[in-house]
Amino acid sequence: MSENNKTTFGDMPADEFRRHGYAMVDRIAEYFEHLEEYPVLSQIEPGWLTENLPASPPEEGEDFASSLADVDKLILPAVTHWNHPNFHGLFSTSTSSVGIFGEMLSAAFDMKAMLWRTSPASTELEDVTLDWLRQMLGLPDQFEGIIYDTASVSTMHAIAAARERAGLQIRELGTSGRGDLPLLRVYTSEHVHSSIDKSCITLGLGLQGLRKIGCNDRFEMIPELLADAIEEDIEAGYIPICVIPTIGTTSSSSVDPVDAIANICEKYGIWLHVDAAYAGPAALLPEKRHLFTSRELKEDPHSAIRDPQFTGWERADSIVLNPHKWLFTPFDLSVLYCRDLSELKGAFSLVAEYLKTNDEPAVKNGMDYGIQLGRRFRALKLWFVIRYFGVRGLTERIREHCRLAELFASWVDASDDFEMMAPVPFALVCFRAKPAGMSGAELDALNERIMNAINASGEAYLSHTRLNGKYTLRLSVGSIRVEQRHLEKVWRLLNEHLAAELEHS
Amino acid sequence: MSENNKTTFGDMPADEFRRHGYAMVDRIAEYFEHLEEYPVLSQIEPGWLTENLPASPPEEGEDFASSLADVDKLILPAVTHWNHPNFHGLFSTSTSSVGIFGEMLSAAFDMKAMLWRTSPASTELEDVTLDWLRQMLGLPDQFEGIIYDTASVSTMHAIAAARERAGLQIRELGTSGRGDLPLLRVYTSEHVHSSIDKSCITLGLGLQGLRKIGCNDRFEMIPELLADAIEEDIEAGYIPICVIPTIGTTSSSSVDPVDAIANICEKYGIWLHVDAAYAGPAALLPEKRHLFTSRELKEDPHSAIRDPQFTGWERADSIVLNPHKWLFTPFDLSVLYCRDLSELKGAFSLVAEYLKTNDEPAVKNGMDYGIQLGRRFRALKLWFVIRYFGVRGLTERIREHCRLAELFASWVDASDDFEMMAPVPFALVCFRAKPAGMSGAELDALNERIMNAINASGEAYLSHTRLNGKYTLRLSVGSIRVEQRHLEKVWRLLNEHLAAELEHS
């Protein structure tokens, strides 16, 4: 019988917790020390883990050591290592050690931050930490934040608040069965994240309720097309409720002209929600601030964005950004900043009898600001991260990522066999192999083969997109462990795989 | 300068991680050892933590030890201790040590389980662990699960799938601006969790789209009233899309007659979603199984539910239950079981170019089943929990909680000064002080004063609800640390505070 089947019903005894806890810490430390020895992309075949696990749960409890042994034997081979410094796919993200400490402690407290009184620590630390972050980003002090799990959920809440502002009593009456209710529309660019489509599906706006606006050759939304679309929709009797420009689109990290879009939103009284889920933390860098705000205009000759007036996120009604993407905070922690948080509360607040308290009305209850009632104590890990690295440490790390991405782009630019496919405003490089004498279709196939070969090798992980119809490789630089040698390795792999391809053809 | 401001840009060095990691483990072990010395309810005044934290973030990084010291000095006094064995409010929940280990490792991997290939471990372990849990609960094998953060989000997804099944192309067309689209309706009892109201708000159904059905004197939905409501709505031209009975309502843990409700859903072709968020894990107990399923009918003379035909969750289209509530798994982990998961996928799947892969179509990609793109590796902690305690260890702990609740109820029953307010099918006791000679309003005020006094003392934490209009105290038994002596303490406190009240009056 294992040690946990004692006559008492409680939890693991404290001495056992210490022993296994130290082992977990050691295991994680070793994992980080040997991270580069693992293939970035898991090499298992689909179904391998399932086949190697028992089909039924154990009747009797087991010593935790056996679970930890199975982590090595079964789980690790099935892990695609997001923390590997050569994970450059999607957006490269990584946790930091203090972030892990935050998750440990948050799990130990295990609080559900619904009411202030059930979680004063979480409620107040969230406010304070998000205000710190607001200052770091250079946002005006009327912006107040709330933490959700993901940007998808943050954005869904922003659109819901926008929908409520339209004054159509949608919270009470809904949108179905109202013959007189016109079509509600959300506007965004054709390069946005799929979460906006999913938000519109969820909220009952439907994909029809989302109109995608065309972009220029730098993949930035064209404000004139947005204005035309809104005019057209208003004439058709539709109601525009929200416009969502992106600072750092998922495909190419392009920056929509927020300032020009804000002018349009102001004119028509439409909610402006800025999606800076990925790029938001780059606002810490003074030299990148002009990509976000029109207040601190700076002429930067190295900027990929040619017109600094093309920004102005401080004019938004809401902004989403994800510390779990590019601020070394473990997944999940997404922040929604609102100019007036009471609008969000108005859309969602609903207090059941069993949640009523005598607390003064001034107390903030997290549950009032969204669909989730219970909320994890997520602020703790962000607080740890900001304190451990300091504003300077965070800024320098993000700056180094931008430097590495620009360096990689310079190698692409200098090569006859590769070409850049988009500007590099942050730390994402969009490029492709382009040896002489190949058709467009041949280039698409070639680049796909090169990427798949590199990914399959486990040496590095890249992802792709399509820009102007062309198959494009994406290299994201964002791991806390990434160094110049990792970029050099990718560049070497790309050239080797291209050479091998050209030899075989 | 602190140790982290090295010339390298990376993370905390491994030796430092080990040192602080051990300290974190020790701190958490100590926390659990001394848990009972803390007041259950935080004793701080609103704003105390905010005032004691710096208004701005540190420019330079700090040693992690200073953050850990501030946890003791500033965070702990602001914590309401959900893990305290005398936390009996709302639903008493608690983490277990192995659950904390799961969160540590999940944070270290920091994977975003969107695609199978970016997270084979999470994708497959989730399937396997949820199938283990399905077997433990006695659900038929066609049920397949998916993990979300909270029951609110699980239920929102279930209603969205139900909305899609109605065949009205809502995913594409939405519900606004469609003059011919009738009002869509969801049905539930008047005792449900507020998350269902919020789901309806979010989905654009509005509060008008939710019809609440009356209950009998045991707080169970009356199927005849449901049938009448549906008939009435159909006659009015509305479209019923979903019925949500609850097994273990939030107010009183009452059990709606799922079998009779399933008959009605079958007749009208309506999606049946069962909310077993709280009580679900009690299905592990053979002696409680009759509260869930009509397949294993058992006549249990001790059961609070008089008619065992009043169940049948295996007939549902979807079921939500929360291992983070009553299965010793750290918050958050909510499971949605669907009879046909492809219906959920049909409502949400949407694949952007940058997420397309060459993986065979048979591979499951978590992102296809909901609004969130990235998903935490939550299955790990549940896998640890099931393995460490075993089915038997989990069953015995839940059984002990039910025994303690029944014991407490027997004390109430035997007392002249208190009375029971609802049956105790699981481990929630609804009761009130009822000394002789007081009016209804006086009893309400008395019970509120007693609860507030106990909560303010920090000795124990209770919450309340209203049943049949009467102020009712709720005592939930669910902590992994709870023992009989904790219930005896609450009973003593209640009697002492009642005596003090009667003395003063």
C-alpha cells in the first residue's frame, strides 16, 4: 500500500510534500539546464502517449515518485518545447523561473477571486500590478485593467461591452427575435487573429457581423476603406459597434494606423478596441513607443513603420495585451485595459443571493467584470516577474529580441537566396527562400518543404503564413533563453536545407 | 545591484532557481502546517494592501527573497484561506499537494495547447485523463470531454453548441439583423448558478432568452412546469434550444429530475445540458450514483431524494463538472463532457493560415473546441491527483465529506434552536437558527448577524442563501483537510453566538 493510504483522509503529509517538492524543483531545474538537448518539436506519432498510458485509472493510490518517473518516460517525449530557445513558431513565448514560483503559490492558496472578501489579496494585487504595467507601457492613468485567461476572452469581453454601449438593451433582450434590430457589425483587418472571428461567433454576431477591411502592402489596415465600409453599412441600416485595429498582427506583426482609425471611431461613436496581445510589452521600449502612441512621437529612421502618425492606442476604449506572450509570465495571463471599466461591469454584473455581501459598494469584485465567476490569482506571477527583472531587466530583454530579429533580417536582406516578406517592427521576421528561376508555385512548395524538414528534425521550430498569397516563413524571437547563436543556427539550417533542395532538383 | 542583473539576458540561473525553489516548497509546506492558525476570512480593511504596496514598479530588479518576504508581510494578511478546513462558504474547495506539483510542471513547460503538434502531451493526456474520470463517474463511453477554465465557460460553450444545432446558421449569420429569426430560449430552474445568466448575456440570447422554471419545496425543477413553458414558447413562435437541469444546485445542492427533463428534451429535440459543476465528483460513490443516473437505480432509504427515477445524466448532450471544486485539483479545471464532441467543433472550429498543418485530419486540435486558442496543460494536475489518491482514495474522501455533512445535519435536527432548510444529498448543509418566538424578519436578521459575527471572527467562514424567502445559512464540507473536530467547532460557534444574541435581546 502506498504511503498516502493512511487512516486519515487528508492531503500528503508535510514531510512528504517537502521531499517530492524538492524533487520537482530539481527536475524543473534540470529540464531548463538540458532544454537544448531536446528536439523542439515532439517526435512522437499521434496516439503514442495514449497507447502507453493505462486505459483505466488506478484503483489504489501510488507514490508520487512513480508519476514523476512517468513524466520522464512518457510526458517529456510528447512535449513540444515552447521554452526551447529555438522555438520560433507562432509567437515565441517563454515562462521565467519566478513566474513558476507565482504559479506554485497561487495553486497553494487556491483562491477563487470572485468577491473582494473571498480574495482581497488577488483583487488588490491585480489592481496594483496592472497599474504598474500601465505606467510601464506609458498609458494614461484613466486606463484600468482586468486580468483574463487569454486574449480571445479579453477581446470577447471588449466586444460585449461595445455591444452594450450601442444602447439596444442587448444584455436584457438579446439579439434574437427582435425584428427591428439591425445587423450589428465589428470591423477589423484581413490580417487579424482568429480570436476575433471566434468572439463574433460566440457573441451571436456571427461571421456576418465581422467585416474585414483591406490592407496596404505593409499589411496595415487602410483607414479610407474602413470609413467607406462604415458609411456603406450605415446606409444599409446596419449598426457599427466596434473597430479592432491590431498593433502587431499575428501573420506579420504589422501595425494598423490606430490614430487614423481612432478618428473614424470618434466620428461615428464606435468602440475602439486595440489588439496588442503580442506586441504590447514592446511599448516598454522608448524607441518602440511611437508604434503605440501618438503622444510621444519619435522619428526613428530604423523604424519599419514609415508614418509615426499611424498610431495612438491611448485613444482606445479598450486594449488587450498578453504578459504570457512577451513578458516571461507563464500562460495564462491576458490583460484588458479599459478607459472606463464600469462599461464592462454594466455589461456583465449580476449578483446572485449567495454572493451578496455587506461590503461597501466601493469594493471591487472581480466577478462583476466578465463571464467567469471564480478567477485565479494570476496577478501574483506578474508581480514576481516585474519585481525580479525590474522595468530595466524586462526592457533590455525585449530590446535584445528586437535586435536579434533585425540582425536575422539583415542576413536575409544580404542573401541572394532569401528575401524579406514584411517589415520587422518588433521581433518577428517574415521571409522566404527565393532562389533564382523558380515560379511562384515552386517557391511556395520549396519553402513549405524546407520548413517541414527543419521542424521534423527537432533542431528548430518555425511556422508559416501567407502574405500577398505567397507562402511565407515566420521566425519569432521571444524566448527568455534565446541568444544570437540560436539565430545563427536557424540561418545555417535554412541555408543547408535550401542547398540540399537545390541539389536534388 | 541584484544578482539577476547580469550581462546575460536570460532567466534566473539554475542554482538560484533551486535555492529559491526549495524555499518556496518550504514556505508552502509551512503554510499548510500552520493553516489553522490563520483567520479564515482576511481581516484587512479594503485598500490596506494597495496602500502598502509601492505605487510604481521597481526600475531595477530585486532578489526573489524580497518578494517572498513580502508574501509573508503583505500578501498573507490579505488572503482569505480557501484551503482552511473551516472554510465552509460558497462551495468549500481545496487543492492537494500533488495538484500544486502539476501546476509547477505545467508552468515550466508553459505550452499552449492549441494544435496537437504544439502540445501532443497536453492533447493526449487530456483525452486519457478525462476518459479515466468518465469511467470513475460511470458515464457511457460515447461521452468525450474537453477541459476549460471554469464551469461558466464550459456551460457557455455547451449553449453555443446547442444554439448551432438549431440549424439556423447562427455561427455564420449571427442573431442580429435577422427579422425572421424567432426568440431563442434556454430553460433552467430558479435555483441555478448565475453563470447560466451570464452565458445567455454573452451569447446574445439576453436575459430574456433565459426562462426560469419553478421548483418544488425541495428546490427541484418541476418537469410539468418546464413542459408547459416550452409548449407556451413554441406557440408564441419562440425556439427552445437548451434545457439545463442541475445536479447539486448552488443554493441548496438540490437535484433536478434529470430523467423526466430528458423525456421532455427528447420529445422536442432540445439540447440537454446537465450542470453538475459542484456535485459531479460525488458520482464516484456507488451510494450516490442514483442521484446521477437512472441506469443503476438504487433504493437508498437515507437518500434525501425521494424518487430515484428523478435522475439520468447519461441521457444528456453535455455535462459540466469541476474537478477544481470537489476533486482536490487546483483552480482552474472544468470539464465539459459531450455526447458528440463534433457538434462543439462545428460551432467553433476555424483555422487561420498560420495554424494550418499537414497533420492527418484524425489528430485532435484543442483550439477547435472553443473560443480560447491557447489552452493550459491542465490535464497534468488532474492526472497527478487521480494517480496519487487512486479511485479509492478520492472516493473515501468524498464519502467522508458526505458523512460529516450528514452528521452536522443530525445535530441541527436534534437541536431545538436550529432547523434544517433543505435536504442534504451531498455535503452542503442548509440550515438556520430558529429560537422560539421570533418573527420571520427577526429570524432573517438574527441569522445574518450570527453569520457575520462568525465570519468576522476569522474562526470559520459560512455563506448564506435565501430558500423560500428565508435567510439560510450554508455550510459546505469539501476541504481535503476537514475533520470532524472542524464541524464540531462550527457547531459550538453557532450555539455560542446564538446564546449571546439571545442574551442581548
